Amino acid sequence: MSITQIVLKVHSRCDLACDHCYVYEHADTGWRSRPRVVAEAVLARVAERIGEHAAAHGLTAVRVVLHGGEPLLAGPAVFRRTVELLRAALPEVCDLDLRVHTNGVRLDEAYCELFDELGIRVGISLDGDRAANDRHRRFADGRSSHPQVLRAVGLLRRPEFRHLYGGLLCTVDVANDPVAVYRALAELEPPAVDFLLPHATWERPPERPPGAGATPYADWLLTVHERWEADGRPFAVRTFDSVHRTLSGLPGLSEALGLEPVDLVVLETDGTYEQADSLKTAYDGAPGTGMDVFRHSLDEVAGHPGMAARQSGLEGLSVLCRACPVVRSCGGGLYAHRYGEGSFDRPSVYCADLRALIDGLAERAGTVRRAAAPPVDLAGPGLTDEQLEELSLGLGGPETVRALARSQLALTRTMLAAVHGSSGVARSEAWELLAELDAVEPAAVDAVFAHPYVRAWAARRLSGDPGAGLGTLAELAAAAAVRAGRGDSAVVPVREGVLHLPALGRLVLGGGVRETLVTGGRGGWTARTDDGAVAGSSDPRWQAIRRVGRVGAGIALEDVDPQRGVHRWPVEERLAAAEYLRWGGDLEAAADLLDRDLPEYAAGLWAGLSTVTPLQRRSDGRDVSSAARQAFGAVAIARPGSAETLALLLVHEFQHVKLGAVLDREELYDRGDTRLFEAFGLTPRPIGSLFQAVYAHLAVTAFWGTRAGGGWESARARFAHWRALTDEAVDLLADSGALTPLGKRFADGARASVDPWLRTTVG
């Protein structure tokens, strides 16, 4: 088992005296004997342990939550040193996701500037409006903390700090008005809100006010859900999103819901390892492991019996839980909430509430009005103001493009869940394998789901295309199993003699073979056919997706995926070795040209372009290229005669890719506007096509503008030509009367990019 989430306590005391706090007010008293501030020796050893664990397990990302007590009491120097040590210890291929969870009282501009520098996102505890927050979250002398918390949130809402705003954490109190709490939180425009049930056990049950009904916590949350749905889901709510996901067969987003193993460890200020903090509510010493960073590795902690108990899924639940029809969504509830009479082998003390909540959300899922597009990126933040500003100019650096990629991956996941949900299949072994792998090897599943043509297939399937069979789900499961390398197997159909593994390649088996058993292992993978023959990646009939060097593992030259025909031009079949080498050389030359002449576009391009699909050349010799709305990360091109043209086509098509991803999240224009607009000498087209044309030609004009400065007469002529047409098209777009406020902002951004070109003398 690998551990990817670490809660690191940097301070063990708090400046508030919240009466519902599980650290200081519940059963565990371990905090009394611990150092107030974590020592550098502890931090250094923590970083070393995390780094060695990440290297041993090949982790691509680790999340570290800086916690307390109140972590800001530790002081800025502790934060800076902590991040320095962590970054130095982690392998280069492993990303560090840093968060801090604070009560907000001490958050000031200096801290925000520090967190901006260090890349730390901030979550704040807030229970609602002043009346709700003051019920529990006060200073020791009884003073309200609400004004200070609002001031802290106000800092995070400022444009220069908005990207640090991780969300709000609200502990439910059924004595508070749920609508008032929701409105108070919604007014603060959080990217996400996490509603937590107050920690309780069978020996210390939760408050249930007289006359509140049998399930007051479910009733409270369902009231909030009703308001949230009516408002169009303005921010992510982890509780609701987790239930929606688990009802669709996907893993939950919280250790409190679903059956997925928990891969979280807590590190106290003295360097001792503990299990989840919520266990402090059970009994004194409940979260303890008897291990510390000086003597034990994270692998040893992962083997602790308490950790193992939280890895056992369905088998680790009580008999009553295993027989429950909603167990796969509920997961038995939070582990700490099952404690009673010296054992965790009981249903949650919130059992009735969880059942009512899940049943209520499942019922509403069938009656609420669905948006035209599936919900996008419910689990993560949207684009920041700075990123939208960058994109409005036609640009988009690596971080912005990676944010778009994360959003697109979430959309693909949502669409795949919808495919499974609408399949009519009560039990899908392929889907169950994907759900299992997503819980234990999410990077393997993400690598497959992120392949551009996976979403293209899901879109075809959801549109009712009879040619988009369900067999691709089995292919996805097999490909994820191969990447995970755990020894999992999947039965995969063979189509026209070919076994397809999305994002990996294809195995040409020939006629007569109808299905294979694909098994992924650490030493490679195998495919056993109907007649018992075994093949795999070493078989000469295996045609892997080939890559050409650029950044990281390179760009995939996709010439085998059966879903790649979504582009409007015919695709090439498997390239001969000589043609593959020509592609590689041309792409390298085009990349060098873009890096040198158009770096402001190139950096984002390399962050988001994962796939180039070769197209067939036209008989008239004209250049051909395409981008498909349902295939983020891919562009399709017929290899042109020069690296210069290839560079231009790459940057032109990737503009369509970026804007398409924005349009999946944001409304830029009135989609009901049926007027046609004429620009760029093209046939009249609707407002959406005009927007795409303007956005693409910002990059085209920039490309020729940088080359015009090199003294080439043809480049100067082309620059003059495209800036004039783009100037006219931007005016047409801005004056169309069809733009939303954000669409107008994009038109203003396009104008800001064009105006300096108009002042350039080209001779």
C-alpha cells in the first residue's frame, strides 16, 4: 500500500476554544504532551520519509496538508522551511500538492504572499453566518471569531490571492438554519465547501434536538442540497459529489463515504505517526500507532493493524452494513463514528441519517433538471481570475493549460460514468475493475482516461451511435490494469482480429479470435486468446503508440486508435518506420521554432498537447489540420512540407483545443443565437464558429508577427494580412450582441492582443 496523503502538524495548540473540537475537547489527550511547534529535525526526517516512500512506490503526486492545532501559530519561517525540505526530498517526477487548514484568525496579507510564493492553497473553517459560527467557534474568553474569519476569506477572494482559495469547511449543527448557513457560505464564493458531521460515537452520540425527526442531519443536508441545486451547483460540495459518484459506481471523494481504502497518515509535532485525527473522538490513544519518523518508514506505518482495518473495504464492515443496499455509497460511514463498546464493528452512529441522505439524493437525481452538459470538475477548483485573463488574450501558460486538462479529465470521468449508468448492465466486471483500480492506482486510470479519444468514444456512445459498443469499457479496464501492473485481468473483445488497448496500442491477432484475457503485471502484460495462445507487449504483432521527443515522455503519434476518426479529414493508417521518423524530425524542428519565436504560446502548448494524429494528405496538396471538441489534447494534421507550416498548424489547432475546454466550463455567448457572421473570407457561420476563428487567428497573427521581425518579406505580408482580418473579426465579435459578460471579457482580451500589432510598422 502506498500513502499519498500526509497531514503534517506544525503546531499543536490553538488560539480558539471551539467546544466541538475533536483534538482538545474529545477523548484523546495526546496533545498535552507534544511540543507546541514542530522542530526542524522532525521536519527533515518527515521530508526524508516522504521522499523515500514516493521513490519506492513511483508516486507521481503527494498531498501534504499543514495542520494543527492552528498551524499559523507556527510562524512563516516554519512554513518556508517545511516546503523547502519537502521539495528537496521528493523525486523530480513527483508533484507536491500543498494545503493548509486554518481557522483564519491569523491569516493576513503577509501569509497570503508567502503561500502564493510557496504554492500552498488555503482551506478555512467556518460554520456559516455569525450566529451559526459563534455557537461553537469562539475565543477562550467567549469573543466571536467571525469577523476575523470573514476578513481572512476576504483576503483569499482578492484577485491576487484567489488561486489560493481552497474552500470552506463547515461542521453541521442541526440547531442552525441550513438555508441561512448555505447562503452565508455561498456569499463568500468558495470554490468548494465540505459539510462535516460533528464527530460522535455510540458512547458519545450526536445531538438530536427534540422534535427534529429521526434523521435530522440528513434533513439538514438535503435542505442545503435543494438550495445548492436550485442555484445551479455554484461550488463543489464534497459530501454531495461523493454520493453522486458512488451511486454511479465511481469512488467517493471522502474517507467518510464509499468503500475505497484510506491512504492517509497523520504526523504529529514530535514526529509520531498517527491514524486519522477523527479517531481522537473514540477513546484516549485511539489514533496512536507506536511508530515515529526516526525509527519507522511509511511502509511500516501502512502495515499497522489499524491502517489495515481501514483498507479492507466491504469485508471490514459489520454484518449489518454488508447487508445494506446503500453500503457502496455509505461505506459504513466514517470509521471513528462506528466506535462503541470497545469496538469499531458497528454501523455508524449516523447510520439512519446516511441512509436517508443517500436515498434522498438518489431519488432527486432522477427528478432534478439536468444541465445540457454533464457536470464538470465537481471535485476541484475552477479557473482562477488570472487564468481567465491569460486565456482571454489568446495565451495560456503551463499551469493554466494543466488546469484545463484537469477539468477535461473530470468531464471524461463524468461521461464514462454516464455511459455505464445508461448501459442497462446491472453488473459490469470492467466497470468494477476500473473502480477498484481508481481507488488504489488512480494514476494508472487517469493515464488511460486522459487519452483524447476515450472521451470521443464516450461522446459517441452517449449520443446513441450504434457503432460505439460497450466493449471499449473492457478495453479501458484492461489498459488501466496493464498500467497498474498489479496482476489484474480483464476479458476484452477482439474487433476484426485486433485487440485495442486505449492509450497503449493494438495487438493484431487475425481472424477467428473473439476475445482475450488481458493480465497486467510488473514484468509486462499478457493476452491469452480463445485457443490458449499467449501474446503481449513483446509479441511482434504488438503495435505500440509511438512517441516523439518533446517534453516528458514525448507526444504520442496516434495512428492505431479506432476512435481517432472523429476529425473531419481521413486519418492515416499505421505509419511505416520511415514516415514515423520523418514525423519525429519535423515535430522536433517545429518545436524548436516555436520555442524560439513564439514562447508565450509554446509553453502552454507543450503542457497540453499529448497527441498528434496523422491525417491523409489532400490530392490538391493543400494543408489539412483539425481539432475535435471531444478530444482534448489532440490535434490532427497531414504532415506538411515544412517545419514552419507544421509549427503554425500546431499552434493554430491548439487554440481550438483550449477554447473548447473553456467552453465546457464557461458560457461565452448565447448558444441560442442563430445569426450567421462572415469573417476571414470564410462562408458565413454562427457565433460559436466566429469565436473559434477569432481565437485561433490570434495565434496565427502572433506567429507571423514574430517572424515578420526577422526580415522575411513573405512573413511581413502574411502578418499584415492576418492582423487586418483578425482586427475586423474582433470588432464583429465584440459588436455581435451575443456575448455573455465573460465572453465580452474575452473579446476585450482579443482586442488587447490585436491593438499593439496595429501599431507595428511592417513596411
